[in-house]
Amino acid sequence: MAEKNTLEYVRKWVVEHKLRTVGCLWLSGIAGSIAYNWSQPHMKTSVKIIHARLHAQALTLAALAGAAVVEYYDHNSGAKAERVAKFLQPQAHSHKE
């Protein structure tokens, strides 16, 4: 049961911070790819950097596709409407005239 709460918390955080999540995935993808490519002694440095960039781009596209799926799910389930509704509620303002 605690695992479900943790998973729900992570899902909620990802929904609220989609761009930050994609950026972190890109950064970790390029770091991991550079680390892997540096272990390949038969490659030139320029090829290692190009491969790392390509791997990071592929991971970023996958993360953006995942964010689109989450956005689509939130839109269809009504979860997004609930989050937006709290900002659209009319508030009573007292104006001095």
C-alpha cells in the first residue's frame, strides 16, 4: 500500500513538472551515454560525443511522447480540469469606490 502512495506521488510530481522531468531525463541520458561511450576505446572522441547526443535526443523524444500520453490521460480523465478549476473559481474582491 505504501508503494501505491509513492507511485501516486511520483506520478503527480511528473504531471506537475513535465518539462523538468524531460530535462532531467535528457541530462541523465547524455551523462549515461557519455559514460558508456567513453568505455569504448576504439571510437574517436567526436564520435563518442555525437553518439551521446543522439542517444539523449532519442530519450528526450521518448520522454516527450510519455508526457503527451500523460497529458492526454489527464485531459480525458478530468484530472486536469480539476486542477485548472481551482484557478478559475470566481473570487470575491472588495473594491473601494
